[in-house]
Amino acid sequence: MTLGVLAVLGMAFTMFAGFWTDWLWYRSVNYSSVFTTTLWTKIGLFFVFGLLMALAVGFNIWLAHRLRPPLSAMSMEQQNLDRYRMGIAPYKKWLLFGITALVGLIAGASASGQWRTWLMWVNGVPFGEKDPQFKLDVAFYAFDLPWYRFLLGFGFAAAILSVIAAALTHYLYGGLRVTSPGARATAAATGHLSVLIGIFVALKAVAYWLDRYGLAVKSSDFRATDNWTGLRYVDANAYLPAKTILFCIAVICALLFFATIWRRTWQLPVIGFGLMVLSAILIGGLYPAIVQKFQVQPNEQAKEAPYVEKNLEATRKAYGIDGTKVTDYSGTSKTEDKSTLRDDVPSTASIRIMDPNIVSPTFQQLQQIRNYYAFPNNLDVDRYAKDGKDQDTVIGLRELNLAGIPKKNWINNHFRYTHGYGVVAAEGTSADAQGRPNFTESDLPSEGDLGTYEQRIYYGEKTTTYSIVGGPQKEIDYSDDNGEKTTSYKGDSGVSLSNPVNRAAYAVAFGEPQILYSGAIGDGSRVLYNRTPKERVEAVAPWLTIDGDAYPAVVDGRIQWIVDAYTTTNGYPYSSRTTLGDTTADSLTATNDNRAVVAQQNQVNYIRNSVKATVDAYTGKVKLFQWDTEDPVLKTWMKAFPDTVEPKSDISKSLMDHLRYPQDLFKVQRELLTRYHVKDATTFLSGSEVWQVPDDPTNRSGSAVPPYYLSMKMPDQKAQAFSLTTTFTPNGRDNLSAFMAVDAEAGTGDYGKIRILKLPTNTTVNGPKQVQSQFNSQEDIAESIRLLRGGDSEVEYGNLLTVPLDGGLLYVEPVYVRGGGLKYPLLRKVLVTYGGQTAFENTLDEALNKVFGADGPVTEPPDEGDTTTPPPASDNPTVQQALEDAQKAFDAGQEALKKNDWEAYGKAQKDLEDALRRAEDAQAEASRAGGSGGGESKPSGKPSGSPSPKPSS
């Protein structure tokens, strides 16, 4: 008995601990109203619908028992049932209570999961837009219809369970007989069951009526697109009248069942029910198939066009792409002298050669400082002012990395190593002579262009465990030449552990009994958990879908994580659906799960970036700001959870400078625009203008190319704007079909404006995969890359950026090398192509100069028959001399490697590349001159008898 009582108390306290710690956490972040509103809504739904289900089933069991015949027929069947009747007689009340309690618990638990549906229905705000078929406000489909469907489903469940329970009770007490002589059912049982079946049929009539409206949000596979939503010709002209007819038949059938109370016969209701089933097959299934086969298919374009136009308009509006500006773009430059375009490049784009998805290991190696710090796998791109001008900046935080602490134990893991330290940032458009980032904020503590700010990082993307701070145990702050510095957390974040009840609750919740008795916990101790930015925003706003990429910014002397959040619905009439998990996947999410969208509803057909959220890296404070002031879905949630979202006017200027257009919304929109960039039904139905997002050509993931942030100028813009860009190719082909950019700089008049440059279909312009293939197949570039891969070096291609320039397209791709003993990438080369000209040079400027011929007039080869005397050999460096210089440079590099002299090695590598280039130039000039200047065979690009040079980090 004692053990049983202790077990019950233990289970009760475990349940209490989960509830209590949740309440304490929400109170600590000042969002206790979210917890209480959600909790009371769930409790209310649980009890209301659990009680309704229990009453429905219990009442029908009681009524069936009450209507039992006074005497049972004398038959073998009834004699066998007598034993069961006698066996349960003493426990009838308990059995009734147990059955009703069980169905009530199940129904209540199911209903409590509908708290979002209830809150949206009771707080719904009109959209101010009507659907084209029924002329109802969109709010009916988004907020009302889901709740009505839930009620209908609950009603069906209650009716079916009641019929089953009543039938079993009638059978047990002789009201229904299977083998006994005489009537198979008593009049009372017949009337009771007829009413229940009549209720079921009446609910079916309601279902037919709601199905009429459901056609406006019904998805189907249709021609050029999957998940095409809304009525088509067959829906409007066959299914819609069929549902109306079936509604009428179901109402009549239900009345026939109700009439059985007086008629005491099943004949008419059974005939009516059979008629309803037959009608459902003929009218609801066969008739629409005939209409589709003989009316639609012979003239599909004309029949479907009006409905496709409704779908086009609704889809473009629901995803915010109705304002997309599509402009024809030639794809080829009309300027004959390309050298004149060289000066236009800097004003057209600030070309970023630091790829944030490549250089994280370089940040790690050069700025980690201590093993217990780490940077995220993918860094972020932001804008910071320098000399009064914004520049694209690659930024990352030096976060805590528990895997790197010197000695792991409970105290070190949770008390001493508690936070990261400092921001590291680098110019996005340049690198130093060794190919390393040009840091604008670096070292420990961090110093640079960002000024003074709170550098401690208690909340970050890599902070996934709990820490206990502020008590008697000091924390390691950072280390410098004078040793370790310690600190104690001064923020008010987290939950106090001074209360023994709190300590016990967290000991149970975390499975850490030491929390209950450890001497490292005392006055002022606080536990910090739920520490990743996305996790915190999702917890305080469980109605929001969270963007996969939270990014840090230094704002007003503090590090703030910025998180984009979306409101969505699956009930926008005529708007086609998309699956967020699939649509937002790309080559980055394929290798990094932390970048995946956190979706409350994976299938949606309406989305808005309605909220911008911030999470303070020191205090963990979460703020939600209303971004889309017109979004009715957000207004609905703000009614349900008042005072949780702050007005847009509260966003400070310094924070506004770092807000940007979110990537996941952009990826959803670009996927929709592969089909919905067209505005006429004829083109849409033909499928001739369907595009696709190309696979990322710079890696082997086989996933879509990610969008890239870049400060650039589109043809109709007067100045550069921070933008998010992508490319499109024709469906099933690799040439370029369009280039898309959205103005990503918040606080500007054009923020969110989508521009598409549409290339002609009668000419071929190389797409990303073809450009990458061209890079890899060009003989001199392939040879240089082979040399870069020498030894144990690895070549990594950075982001392939596309920039519209003078009617043509400029492609730029940084190339990194991991070599030597230090396995981190350094920028070694830059690939550039424009107008058929390709360059592979050490720097971006050199590559641009070569592509545009801006470094001097291009020497043309002599015409056939030209007898001009070639320049003497003494005026041209010979191939042999260049190869000798290359050999010397290679030997010098090997010597520097042995001494670990990286500066000397870097100089030797540069000399080697210069010598190889001179050898190639000399060979080319010798060929043009007819063999003079040293007629050696074409150099291999590698000193003879030597191993491949091994560029190092």
C-alpha cells in the first residue's frame, strides 16, 4: 500500500513539475498570458466536448436500458445473454460511469488539440475580400469553416458511438434479437435507433451543404500544377448542383428515420437511405465524370479558362506576389566595346566574394581563440556603415561550444561554461593577400567598427543546454594573456532556484537530482533554458511559423537575434497550396537541419511575414513587432493574445537598419512564381512558360540553389539596394529563363518589391549549371584547378552570384582552397564570366579587368598572310624561363612549408602562379608569331619532376 501511494505521488509530482516549470518559464519571459490563454482554452475544450460526448453516449446507454422489454423471449440466444445480464447487474452504474468516462476522456483530449481552431473562430477578423463563387468573406473559409468541420466531425463521432452503444445495450437486454423467434426488434428499440440514425443522416446533410463551400478550397492535380485549388468547370457545373441535390435527399431521408417513432417500421427509411447512397454514387460520382469526359475534355481550354483566371488572381494575392514586376531582358549586352562597362560594375553591385556558407571554418580557425567557442556552420550577411556608407558584411557570433571544454562534468557543463563572447565580422566584398577575410570586428574581447556593446552571449543558435547562473559558482567569462576572467550573470532572465519547490520541479523536469541538493546553487541562482532564438519565439508565439534563419545584429549596444515569423492559413479560396517543408528546402537546409522552417501548418495557401521578432543575446528577452499591419490573420491572433505583439511604430531606427526580407518567404514566392508569373489562363494551361529553380551547381547535394543577399542595382533602379536574388531555368532545361530580385532593405519605399527579368525564349543564355560547367571545362581553368587540388588540398566553390549588367549577365564565383595541415578555406581565385569572356584570376578586380579588357588593348592575332616581322625573342619571356621561375617558386614554397613560415609560403604561391601565367602567355605569343620566342611545347603548368604544388591555408 505504501509503495502504491508513493508511486501515485511520484507520478502526480512529475506531472506537476512539467506544468509548474512551463508556467515559471512563461512568467520569466513576461508571456504568462500566452500560457494561461492556451491552457484555459485547452481545459475548456477538454471539459465541454468531453462532457458532451460522455453525456451523449451515457444517455443513450441509459435510455436503451430503460426501454428494455420486461420479459425476454425464451430462446437459446436469450438464455446465453442472461448470464451476462446477471454478471453485470451489480456493477451497472460503475460500468456506465467507466464507459462514459473513457469516451469523454478520448473526445476531450481530441478537442483540446483544436485550441487554435477555436481561437481563430471566436476571434476571427474579416479579410475584406470575397471569394468569386459564393461571395463570402475569406474569413469564412480561413476561420469559420475549419471550426464547423470540427463540430461536424464531433457530431458524427457522437452519433456513431451512440448508435453502437445503444445497439449493444438493446441486444444485451433483449430489445434486439438475432436468432430469437418473432420480431427482430422491439418498437422501443426501433424508435430509439431510428432517431440516432436519423441524426447521423441529418449530419450528413449538413456535410453535403458544407462541401459546397469546401469546393472553393479543394485541391486537385490539374495540368501544369499540383495542388491547384478552387472550383473548376466540373465543380461549378456538376459537383456543386450534385451536393445541393444530395443535401435535399439527405434531409428527406433523415425525416423518414424520425418518422419511424410513429410508424414503427424500417421500410421507408431503409428505402430512403438506399436512395441516398445510390444518389451519392450516380449524382456525386458518375455525373461529374460524364461532364468531365464529354464536356470539358473536348474543349478544356475554353471551359477551364474562367476558373484558372480566378486561381491565378487568388494565388498571386495570397502569397504577396501580385505586385511582381516582370520585364523583358535581352540577356546579351549591346555595347560593342566591353571595356567601357568595367567602370559600371562597382556602381551596379557590391559583389560579395566572402561566401557566408563557406568561410565559417576560416572564422573558426582564425577567431575561435578557445576550443569552447564555435561559430555556426552558416554565417549571415548584414549591412553595417563604414565611412558613412553601408557595406555588405559577413557576421557570426562566437558562441559557447560545450564539446570543446577542457574537462566535462556537471559543474563545468552547466555552471562554469555558460556563454559565448563577442561578434566577429568581415567585409563581404574583399579578402586580404592570403585569401583570409578582412575582419572589421575581431579578437577577444571583440574590437573593431561595431563600437561598444554587451558581448556576452547567453542565448544563441548553438546554446541547446541549460545553464545555472548568478549563484555562488563563478562563470568563466573569457581568457586572455593574463589568464581566465570570471563573471556572474547580472540579467533578470531565467527562473529563480532559491525556492526549494522550484529546485525539486526542475530536478524532476531535467532528470538532474543534483539540482535539488547541489551547493553550487544558492541565493541568486537562476536556470536558463529554451535558449535558441527560434525556440524562444516559437514558444511565446505558438501560432507563428518561424523562418529557418535567425541572424544576429548589434543594435543600440546589444546583440539582438532577429527572427522572421509568418502567419499562414490553409483556407484561402482559389489559392493553390504549397508544402513549406519542401518549398523552403535548398542546398543549405540539406546539410544543416537548423536552417529548416519551423512550421505550425506545413500545407498552406496564404502566407505573410507579419511579425519581426528579436531575442536579446544576453537577457533572452523576446519582443514581437507587428510588421504587416494589414494582415487579418495576425489581427485575429492579436485579439486572441492581446498585448503580446508590439506595434510597428516601436521598431527603432537602429533595429530597422538591420531588418531584411526573409529567405523562407522568398523561397515560397519564387517556387510559386515558376508557374504564377503568367497572368493569362491560356499560357498557364499550355504550360509553355513553366520555370524551375535550378539545382545548386557549386555542390553535389542535388538540392535547389539558395537565394543570395547582395547589394545590387536592377535595370530600373537608380542606386544599389540590399536585395535577395535567385535565378530560374526552363522546366527540364539548364539555360537561363529569368532572374528574380526583391528589395530586401527594410524601411525603404520599395521594400518587398519583386522584380523579374524575363529572358527571351528564342535565344539561349547560359544558366548557373552551364556557367559552372563552362568554368570547369575550360582548359586553362581546369589545369589551374587541378594544380590547386594538388597534394591533399581541396577546392570549394563559393556562391555563384548573378548580376544584370547592360543587358547581359555577369557571373561571379569565388573559389576557395583548403590545404596543408590547417583545414580551413582561403580565397584563392575568382571566376568571372560576361558576354562569353571568362577569367580565373587571383582577385575580383583582376578577373573583371581581364573579362572587360580594361587593363589595356587586347592584342589581336595577325591576319592570314600577314608578313609582319614578329618581335624578337629577347622582347618576350620564353616558356623555358617562366618554367624555371615556377620551379624556383615551388621549391621556395616547399622550404617554407617545412619551416611553417606561412607568409613566405603565401609569397611563393603567388610567384608560382605568376610564373605559370607568364609561361602560358609566352606560349600563346610564340604560337601567334610562328614559333619565335621559344617554341617549346605547351607547358603543363607544373614544374617537371615535382609533385603538384600544395597551396596552403
